[in-house]
Amino acid sequence: MLGDTIEDPIHFIGIGGSGMAGLAELALISGHKVQGSDVKSSPALTRLANLGIKISTQHTFDGAHNAKTIVYSSAIAADNVELMGARNFGRLTLHRSEFLAHLMRDKKAITVAGTHGKSTTSAMITHMLDDLGCAPWSATGGEMLRYQSSVKVGNSELFVAEADESDGSFLNYRPYIGVLTNVECDHMDFFKTEQSMTEAFQTYVNNIDPDGTAVIGWDHPLSREVGQKYLGQRLTYGFFLGSEVRARDYSCHDGRTHFTAIVERDMLKCTVPTMGRHNVQNALCALAVARALELNVKTAAESLAEFRGVKRRMDRIFSNKKITIFDDYAHNPGKIAAGVKTLRETWPNHKLHVVYQAHRFSRLETMYYEMLGALDGADYVYVVPVYSAGESTTLDFSPTKLADDLEIRMDLEAVPCERLEDAVDSILQRLDEPSVVLTVGAGDVWRVAQLLKETLA
């Protein structure tokens, strides 16, 4: 339950945004009066409205004037009229991370942080704990297909939550088990330097309950550096020799990944219905959490074979004898590279077509060549306009500019596309060989995959 400082009604600004809809649903289930506002329609808003939550379709202080508690995310600007009004009238305002921390404060929190892999790993842990009879609560950054929601209501003390580092707000959590999947440069508009970013992750693990455990991905040099400095109880996982939960005999075929997991003295034959080495790492993390909680790791491994995944995490949209289409939410270099590499390994003899929608101008300004390099391995890249997420820039990040630089740097053909429909037409002109198509990005690039499906079906 929420703390006594939280008073009803609770108003969520941007209630249909990433993660906010799930928190609003959990607050409602916890017995609180919930309302919210959002200027964009979405399936999440429809779901909340069907639950009886009153939603305003514009940001005005009138919409929130009767609320005692205001919850906002980093996507809400400081000059938002509702947020400013709430503060001017002395209402309690909480960042979404502070609200989530309140939800978890009487629980044994299992938080999942890292540059990439958070949503899938959180969903895997939730799925596994549910199958093991632990009935966890959960709040992830993506829709868990098993539950058709980004949240899950539990009846135990365990609470699985994704811990977002993008704005430093993950430092508000005090987990019992703190997962660190990996540490790579991202959100450099916020962190500025690699050192400050690494220091933030170090503080995150140092915030773990003294009686708890840090579960650290050991394959990434910076996460190893953080883990080696941690003085508390620790479990490491990965392919790296010396990891306490380690994988070997990795293979990937038919859209499934097979490996042997060595969990201290136990050797387990494992299969997960997702592709790539990164998903082996995610599964190893879940097994490490099971070991940290002293659960049956053999049963845990069997559970992961039935994991259903997370929406827009390498979703197979269409497949026939010649063409397979995937859609993925990846938007930072590590995530994009992992997806491209996985498809290249799985279909080495197919042409790989990638529709690329860069996410945020700030990412391109701070990591331009890393973003381009993540596409290495594709045969064709179709560059559509940047999904700005409300940002602006004075630099040239047009599809033509990005496509030209891709062709200069890599052995691939890059096609600038001013509209999503142009990408569809360009791909159809080149499907003369067995092919795999990947649409990648956090914006609306998924529409290309859907349009291709409608054309080819």
C-alpha cells in the first residue's frame, strides 16, 4: 500500500505514457482514486478508461485542481500547466520513480537496471516467479504478452520493477535484489561523461539492501567494474568465464535459443523462445535471481522455455517461405546492434533489410557514429525521419544525411525515405531474394512492418 503522505485523488500527468498507465492501474487496484490527463490517444488510455479512470484529453490545471497528489514523468516539461499549478497551490508532486518507490516500500523489491535488456529481463523474472508460485507484483517498461499489460498484480512480498537510468531516477529505489544487466554509454545528454554514468550505476548497486543481493551481468566491462567495487552479497552471470551463473553450448535456430546453464554446481539444459546471445544473458539473469531467492533453479529453467515475451521486442510480424518480418523497439546502439547481429546469425544466407528510425536528436548529437555503427551487418538500411520525442536540433539529421554517412562508413546500401510509405515501396522493390526485414525504433516505425504484412499477406 502507499504511504500515508499520498492522498486521493491521485492525478497522473501523461497517464498514457510509457510506464505511467501501469502505475495508474496499480494505484487503482491498491484502492486509490485515480485520474489523469493526456493529449494523445492510445490503447493504454482506452484500457484505463474501461477500468473507470477519469481522463482529461488536455493539460489544464482545471483537470487536476481537485487532486491532492500529482504524479509526473521525465517526459513532462517543468512548465507544464498542470505541474506548475499543482506546485503553486502546494500539492504533493511526485516523479513516477518516487511513486513507484512508495508502491514497493513494504515489499522485497527486485529492480532491473542497465543500458539495455531491462524490459525483457523484468518480464522473464516475473514470468518465472509466477510459475514458481511466488505471485509477484510487477511493473515493467513494456507490455508483457502473458499478462497483456505492463503490470501484474500479486499477493506476495516480491515486487519486480524496471529501473530507468535515463534521468537518474533509478537512484530513488532501495531494492532487496538489484539487477544490473550491463553498462554502456547512453543518455549522454543527461550523464555528460562515461564516468558520471558509471558512478550513477555504482550508486544504484550501493543502494541495495544490506541483506540483499546484487545480480550483475559479467559480460560487459563497465558492469564488471561496478560489480567488482560492490562490497555486499553478489551473484554474477554471463558467458564470461568466472561468472557464477554461466552459459555455454549456445545455439540459435527456428526462432529459439538453446544453451547449457551452469548455476554454481548445477548444469541445466535450457531453451528460451527468443533469439540471440542477449536473450541468453536475460535468461541467465532470471536464473541468478532464482538462486538468490533460494528457489528451485531447475524448475525456473523449465519455466523460461514457455516465456511469451514483451510487445515490440523482436516481434515476428509475418513469415512465409521467402520473407520474415520482425519489429523491435530497440533505440540505443547496444540494443540495435544486438538485434541486427541476432538476425544476421540466424539467417546468414538471407538478405537483411533494416528500416531505421533514430530516436531523439539528443542521442544522435551525443552518439552519432555509435548509432550508425549499430546497423553493421545489414544489407540494406532504409532511413526514415527521426522520431524526435518532442526534441529539436539545429544539426542536419535528415534521412539523406544519415543514409549518405551510412554508405560511407559501412558496406551496405542505404536508402533515404521521407515517409514510412516510401520505405515500404523501397523494400518491395528489393525483395527478389530470401529476406529478413527488421523495423527498429521507439517511434512509429512499426507501421512499416504492418504495411508490409498487409501487402504480402
